[in-house]
Amino acid sequence: MKHLLLLAALPGALLAQTLEGAWQGTLILPNQNDGIRLAFKIDKNGNAYQGTFYNLANGRQLNLGAITLQGNAVKIAIPGNGMNYEGKLEADGNSITGTLNQGTNPVPLPLTRATATTAWELPPPPAAPQSLPAGTTPEFEIVSIKPTGQQGGLGLNVTATELRARSISLADLITFTFELHRTQVSGLPGWAETEGYEIVAKLPQGGEPSDDQIRTMLKNLLQSRFGLSFHTEKRELSVYTISIGKNGPAGIKMVKNTTNGARAGAQGLGRTLFSGVTMAGFAGQLQLRVLDRPVIDRTGLTDRYDFTLNWRPDEFQFPRASAAQRASAVAAGADALPDLFTAVQEQLGLKLDATKASVDVLVIDKLSKPSEN
């Protein structure tokens, strides 16, 4: 009976501590007067927490990753922007003292549990983008192509109205358009790998073109303005494959994205974040920017995911970066970060293997410098 009396005497808040509900706070950044209103909406799915992060300044929403409450210690992962929140749930159960961390720069962010009278209005889930109307010809309306006189590289930006490249090489434009690694393109003339072109192309109006439609437009552009003619062959090449890790689907550590379109960013070589990315898209980013051979998606996963991936690059990765940049990244992560293979396994629950496979190779039959505008 004494034990029961002691248990009954404990404060009710300690017995009923939970993170379920809406939490909100204002982030004050250094040298800025106006704060950024942020909110976390958390509920439970069985015994696990899940939820959504809201940035009310830009309307962005992201699904939350791992959420834990151990004692009064709170940890919340936001993989879509590479952030983590860590704090302490106070005894009243309605406030959290903590910090928002991105990299090595934690910023204080106290949170309070929202009530019916104090809750901020949260934006509704974003509407699905309106695609181009059926029957729309997948071609750019107006295209300007000009040689820049500079070394060509990779860089494409797509807005609601146009596609723009500041100085892209034809080799990079082809690998992006056909979703190939450079080793899967044969017969390119030397100038196609070195000369840069500024491209400004107006998108057809009436909807938001899908990635596939954008690539179809680029294929038409390559044929009409660069005279591209090609055929494909199957060849055995050295490749990497991505598959589900040893713990199966239950071991996947990525968070499904149901809120935003695809986005990829980096805080340096080997420090990356992905939001709304399919596994095919992830494989494409690895072969386009990071690795020295094609990357094949063998996960069978079709959902879009949010995740961060941090690893220590080696001298064969990021071929577009300078030797000095690669050396600096290797040195910076020498002790703190795993190699890419280990990072993919530990941070994503996937597996990256080096092997050989029969893949498509695009063989150039004809290619010319672009026609004048």
C-alpha cells in the first residue's frame, strides 16, 4: 500500500509526459531582428511518434524523421533540411528548452505547446502541381543558345517559366537529359566536352512540366539545334548498385516525403541532403555528381524520401571538384565521418555495391555546334 501511495503522490505531469500535439516557437538568428516562426505537429502511430515540420516564413513543410522522448530529453530529426532539434521537456509538460542544429551551429529555439487560443494557423498540405494539359507539345516555346567562351560545366535551373543554363557543356547536357553517366556516352567530339553554352528556354504555359517532360523537351532541343543523331548499344561496364540493406525494408532509415517536390542540396563535398527524391533520382544524382561510374537502382522502392547523407569522400569522388577541394573534404571528415559505403548502410539502411552489369550506352552518330538564334 505504501508503494501505491508514493506513486499516487507523483505530479501528474511527470506520469503523462508526451510530445503529441502542436509545438511552436520563434527562431532568432544572429544579426537579424525578425524571427522565423517554426512549428512541429506531432502525433503517434502505434508506439512511434511521427509528424510534420512547418516553416511559416516560407510555407515549407517537411515530414519529421526519428522523434524520441527519453525521460525529459527530446530529439527530433528533420532530414529534409539536414536539421535536428534537441531539448528538454520541462516539468509542466507544455514547454521545451532546446536548440535547432544544422551542422555545427546550434541556435536556441524554445518551444511551447499550442492551445486552441494560442495556436498559429498552419498551412494546408501543398496541392499537387498542375501538369501540362493533355496534348501539349513537349517543346520549349523560345530558345536562346549562345557560346560563353568559357569551360563548360553542369548547371541547370528550372523556374515556373523557363529553363536556364549559365555555361553548360554539351556532354553534361546529354548525360543529364538521357540520365546517363559520362561513361555511357560514346563518340563525343572534343568541343562537346569543353565548350560552354548559355541556354535560356521558355517553358510552355498552362501547367508545370514534369521531369520527364523537361527531358523530352531537351531531347527535342538537342536534335533540332545541335543535330544530335544516335543509337544505343548494350555494353558491360563497371557500375555501382543500390539495394535494400541487410535488415530489409524494416531497416530503412529514410523518411517518406508527402509534402514537397524533389530537392537536393549540399553543405560541402560529402555533406548532402535530399528531399522528395526517389531512389532512381538518388542514383542519378550519385552518378551525375559523385561517382566515377553508372549507378543502378535495385531497391524496388517507388516512394519519395527525405534524408541526409554525410560521408568522407575519397580521391575518386566528385570529379568536377578541384584536387584541393577533394583533399580538404577528405581531411575534414577523416576522423568524424564514415566512407560512402558505410554511410549508405548506417544512415539510410541501404547497400551500395561495386559490380559489373550490362547497361545502355548512347553512341553518337552525328553532332554539330548549335545553329544560330
